[in-house]
Amino acid sequence: MGRGRVFQVCLASGVVAAAVLALGPSTGVSDAGAEIVAQASTAAATPAPPPTFPDRNVVPDGGRAYQRLDEVLTPWDLPNGSLVWNPVSAREEIIDVDIARQVVLFGDSQSSGMGGVKSADTWVEKALSSRGYHVRFVGAPGTGFVAKTTQSTNYPDAISTGRVVLPYGSPALLVLQGGGNDAAQGATDAQITANVERLLRELRASYPSCTILMIGTLGRGLPAKSDRRVQVDAVLAKIAMSNGVSFISPRDWITKYKVGNKMLDGVHLSTSGHQVLSTVLAGELTKLGLQAPVR
């Protein structure tokens, strides 16, 4: 029973009780008693005004109870940054009220930056930001789908071990960028395939309807038989296709867009190199129709 109904019944019962006391023990009904009975009947018949409740759960995904009276606290009533248990993914996730415009980005140093280049200025993050996304970077330099360092583990293990806590809800986009460190560390095609598949399963447990984009391995486009980076990029493209995931291949962008002289080393771009390729990637995102929702 809603709180408004409980209040209405209690009010009516109190008035009726007062009417009985006014009648007294006699069998007749005094004028005063009749007036009280009439008032009680009127009070019982007049519906109470609907109760007012503050808006709750005005959340990015629009979820709320069907009836306000039935509504209880949901994860979205918790403070931003709170940890909540997701029974579907069977792990703790973090509340972020910005989730609806957010891209969750798994990436390596191409996304995090290197040699003084900030993550926000990398070709990956800068392109995503230009499309309106708010970037949540959850990768680390030196890592990949299989590759890890002494400080950081690979992408799927980061989720399964709890080193990475995913945001609760439904982000606007998921991006998986990498492959360069897998190539450098000698990961096999089978290892890469198994770990990408595992990562996709982990992510789809939390985000079953979220769009996923894979960005392959940045390279010079050398012949595949002599360039492991190109080979890994091809493996990632095949996995993406078999899983219905969009794929952008930058395997020849260093040569194609003439940024070979805008690099800190043979792999990492300078700030000006990142700027050039961020424009290229933004164009590819546009072709795929990827744009953050507008509030």
C-alpha cells in the first residue's frame, strides 16, 4: 500500500472514532453528532492529494521504477565513485555519472602517451575527444592483449584480477587499441586470439549492448612476411570481423601519412606526429558514424 493510502485510512479512522464518541451511549443522534458523521463520511470519500517525492534515479540510461511509490534506492542514488556489485558480470564496478558520454579505452603507450606526450594529446585519445567522447583510459604502456610488464598486466587479466574496475552502466563506446607490444614480446596468433576473445566476453558481460571498436597496430606497412606488427594487425582484424566488431587498421599510417620524421623513436610519435594521426583517426571514426551522444 502506498504511503499516501496509509495516511488517508488513518485519517478517516480517527475521524470516525471521534464521531462515535460524540454520539454517546444514547440511541438518538444529536445534531452535533450528525454533523461529525457527515464530516467523517466526507473525509473518507475525498481522496488525499498525491504524495510528492523528489525525482530519483535520473540516470544516464534512464532507468527508474515503474511507479514512484515502488521505487527504492538504486546504484544511481549512490555517490559518484561508489563501488557496486554487478550480479551479471559478477564483479564490482564503479559509479560514474558521466557514463553515457564515456568511451572506455584499453590501450598501450599509443593511447597513454610516451616521452612527455600526455594521454590527452595522443592520436587515439585526441581523436576520440574530437568526436565528443569523454575518455576513460584503463590500459597501460607496454601492455596489450597478451603483453604485460612488471607493473601492469594485459587487458583481459586486468579485468579478471580486479586491477581494472570497469564503470557501471552502459558507456557510449568501448575501444580496444593495441598489438604493438604483443608483436614485440613474441605473442603467438593463438595467444592473441584467445585473449582477445576472453576480453570481449568480459566486456560483453558488463556491456551487452555497447558498441565496440578495435584499433589495430600502428606501423609502416612493410611486407607482412617480414613485419610482425603487420601480422598482428591482420590477426586482430580477423578476430574483429568474426565477432561483429568494427576495426580500424593503422598498419601503414606512419608511411602513408608521412609521420616517420615526427617520431620520438621507431614506434612512438612526437606531439606533432600525434596531431597528424589524430586527424586521420577522427576521420575514420566519422566514417563509422561514431559520435558521442548529445545531451
